[in-house]
Amino acid sequence: ANRRSIEEHLLTYQVDLAILSLIERQERFVVEFLMPYELLIVAPASHRLVGRPALTLHDLQQETFLLREQGSGTRLGIEQYFAQASMSLQTGLELGSIEAIKEGVTAGLGIAVLSRESVALEVANGNLVILDVQGFPLKRQWNIVHLKDRRLSRTAVALRQLLLHSRIGSS
């Protein structure tokens, strides 16, 4: 689900615990760092920009981007990044999942900004290529989030502890 709906589920007590990157209403939540991640720009192997070194955002100005729907944390972060560089982001398709975006990029419908972990297999098998774009990868972080005034269930506490323990083991 996208960030906005997950926050709403937390606020309405439908979800005990979530993992989010961007948190809009931080004052309402307990936010604990989980782990860093990187956002990359990927293209199909046959894309005209593949292999070109040190691309700029200006080089991507005419490219069609495949993006998550409004409310997605990744989309919000990318839109902010491009806006800070005074560049517009040309949206080709809005898709509801990372898997759909990867399939669209592989099919040549556009390029996308996705996490390194989400594209590792496709990059390894040659279906997607990471573009060498100045300023990328963007460094982000995953956070464990829960409502401040809500007592977590034993299951949520156990999951939180497992996540935090695995974070320490992977550092």
C-alpha cells in the first residue's frame, strides 16, 4: 500500500506497526530507524541512455517515468528531488506496485526510480540496467512506525524486536 493509506491505517487502529520511508505526521508516531536503502534510476537494457556516463537530470527531461500512484513515499521523494532541481517529471503511467513498474520498464514503456533491493534480480539477469545519473543513488531510510498512544500487541512487539535485531545483524 502507499504511504498515505498506511498512515491512515495506523491512525485508525487497523494496523499496529508499519515500515515506512517518509512519514507525514511524525508527531503522532514513534519512528525508529530500521535500515538505509538507495533509489536508482533503471531502464530497459535496450534504452538509448544505457551505457552513457554521468547523465544529468536534464538528460532525463524528455523521458517518460513510470511511477507509483499519488500518496506513495517513493513518488513523493522523487517529485521533491526533481522540483528542487527545477526539473519537471514526465509521468507516463501510474502503477500500483513495484512489480508492475518493473514489468513496464522491462517492456520499454519508460524508465523508473526504484530501490536497489527491488531491482537486484532484474539487473542481475539483464532485464533492467541502472542508469548512471548524477546525484543518484538517492539515500533514503526505512523506519519502523507505530502510533504513539497505542500499546502494541505482543505480536507487534515481537515483530518490532525481530526487525530491530535483524537490522543489527545486517549492519
